[in-house]
Amino acid sequence: MNMRILDGVIGILDRVQKDISDSTNKIEKLQTNLNQVQKEKENIEKELQTLRSSTKGKEEDDFPKEFLSLIPYIKNSKSIDEHYQFLNEISEEGTKK
């Protein structure tokens, strides 16, 4: 009778050990996947930052500095003629390019 009890306990311990081993393998696979996703995220963030930097540089290069310096003045101006003239100059500059 003691042997049957011990066999049952040994069987349970074997199943628990197998479950632990399976869980450990699952955790390792998930950790590997997580690390891969984190690396991909970092690479995408770096690429996004690079694109933002290059886009920002292009936006600044699209208009001459004189236009950029006039924007606050035009923004505060109430004269329609000044707005029209500013937009007309931008349009002419764009046509030249």
C-alpha cells in the first residue's frame, strides 16, 4: 500500500516537473519575442526621429528667411492688402522653384 502512495506522489511530482519545464520554455520564448519587439520599436523610433529631423529641415528650407520673419507681422496685421501681398509673394516664389 505504501508503494502505491509513493508511486502516486512520484507521478504527481513528475507532472509538476514537466509543467514547470513547459512553463519555463514558454516564458523563454515569450521573453525572446518581447526582446525582438522592443528592438523593432527602438529601430522604428530612431527612423521616425530621423524622418522628423529631415522633414523639419526641409520645411525650414522651403521658404526664404525673409518670409519666415514676416509671418508674425502678417499674423498680427489687420490689413487685407498686406495678407494678399504676402500670399502673392509666396506664390510667386513657389512658381520660380
